[in-house]
Amino acid sequence: MVGVNRPGLRVALLRHLAEHRGVKAAAHQLVITPSAQSAIELIARTIVDQGDTAWLESPGYGGARAAFEAVGARILGVGLDDRGLSIAKRIDRPRLIFVTPSHQYPTGRLMPVSRRQELLGFAASAGAVIIEDDYDSEFHYDGRPVASLQGLDRGNTVFYVGTLSKSTFADIRVGYAIVPESLVTIFERAQRHGGQIVAASVQDALADFINEGYLAQHIRKMVRLYRARRDRLVQTLKAAAGDRLEVMPPAGGMQLLAYLRAHDDDRTITTRLAEAGVTVRPLSRHFVGEAAGQGLFLGFAAWNEREIDAGADVIGRIISTPADAASKRSSRPVPAGRVGKAPSRRSRRRSNRHAGA
């Protein structure tokens, strides 16, 4: 398998993940894929049979739902409490459980160690496997980060998925999965037959980037920058729309969630914001089944203070103006580059994440 999963990147990346995320694995358990989404799809194709039950957090990540539906899984949305995925009193027995425990997507909630241990115990008793999507946990701002779910696993049930696209640059399309020891050979075969392969030259360059300390240095720099941008967005949103939005500052990540206080429809507001040049995502779209909340999902990593201030001002103006009143006059367009607007290629390279993503 030389040339498919390069040993140099496997060793370098595992050392980084063991130090910063507490994973426990051997280097040959790392499968290098073109993205985290492709790693999720690879796991789904290899593990899930038609009709198997897959649990998804609700609200949760739509890309995982699409991957499991594509292989014929039966999707069940599982609600959240303040500690993440709520599994108490569940009597169904899934084949697969998908979670984002370190920074729940999209609420930003952190699953504590006690709930992680409860989830691992449940999965072992149910004969289920867990996909832990650790998509942006390297960007942690408040308190001490919690080690990965995979690092706590003693039953060989967790597939750990991550990406280098967020911690480096968006144009570097590289994800990875740590698979259980007993499934390494099967996954390497499935990876090759499915064409989920990253060029050897890219893998070797990333190995050098990690080994020479540039990845850790870049993450430290971005943590300082993103923390300041998060704080700026929280401050400006509260000033512009604190009476209409309940802003939830995340402990990490690149986005935040703002709940709508009034009985506003988040999809209608999202459409109106788009017409004004600001792109956000509606919380209601992330639920499996009936939406249990309304809110706006906003990114902050790609924007400087001036752009954040301008975008927050537009959000405050839009949600404070009734839709029927707004329809009587044309919305003033927002200059490109404000919060939520898809960034230019230069902006993506600078901060690697667009708002609402």
C-alpha cells in the first residue's frame, strides 16, 4: 500500500493527534482521504448495510446524513441536552452513531467525559460503531479541551475522522480517519477500490509541514486570531440585535449559533439576509424531522473587524424589520467581504473558512 497512505504522513499526523487530541492508535490505522466527508462516506460504504439504523445528532451535520442515506441506512435523529447527544431511555439499537462531541455541529456544545463514557458503554452493549467527527477541535479558546472520544475507547468501536483543510488551507483537500485495528486491511482495500486517494506528493509535503513544526505554529496563531474574531462578532451581534438574538459564544471552532428570541422563521430571515448580501445558515435546516428551534448559524473565521461590524449591522437591521415592511423597499446591497459573504480565493487562503459553513 505504499503510495496510497504514505508512512511519513501517517507517523507525523498521528504524533500531532496524540499530543493535541489524545488519540491512541498505531500509524498504520490512519487512512488518508481527499476530505473528511470522503472519510465518512468510506466508513458508511464499508460498515453499513441496507436497512441498518444510523443515529445522527439533531440538529446535526447534513453531510453525514447524506452519506448514510446513500448506502440505504435508516436515519434516526437523536436530540441533544446541555451535554450533547442524549441517549438516556433509548431502547433502539443502532448499527452506527455519528457524533461531534468536542464542538457539536451546529450548537457548539461540548460533550463532557462522563457523557462520552456513557456513550461508549451504550455502543458496546448495542454492538454499534461510532464515528467521531473532530472537524475543528484544534481551535479551542476557553477552558481546557477535552481529549477525543477515540482516546477513551477500550472496545474498538470508534472511527475518528478529521481534516487538515481547516487547520491549514481550504485548497488543501486532505482528510483522514483512524480505523479500528481489526479493520485496517478491509479499509485500505475499500479505499483503493473507491479511489479515495490523496496524491503522494501532497502527503509528503504535509508530513514535512507537520514535522518541521509549522502546523502547530499556524494553529497557535489562528487560535489567537479566531478568538478575537469570535469575541468581536459576539459583541457586535449583541449590540445590533441583542433583543432579537440569543448569541451562544462557542468555546471553540469557527462558527457560532444565534437563537432567534421571537417567533421568527429562520429560513425567511436567511433569504432576506442573502438578498442584502449576507449569507448565513438557518438552524432549522439541521434537524432530522421537525425543527425544534430557530436560529442563525454564522462563521467568523474569515472576516476582519470591519467586515464583522458591517455584517452584524445588516443582521440587526434585517431581523428588526418585519418582512412585509422590508418587501416595500429594496434592500441596500452589502459590499462584498462582509460577514457571511462567500470569501474570495485570497480570503479563503488567509483563513480557510467561510461564514456559515
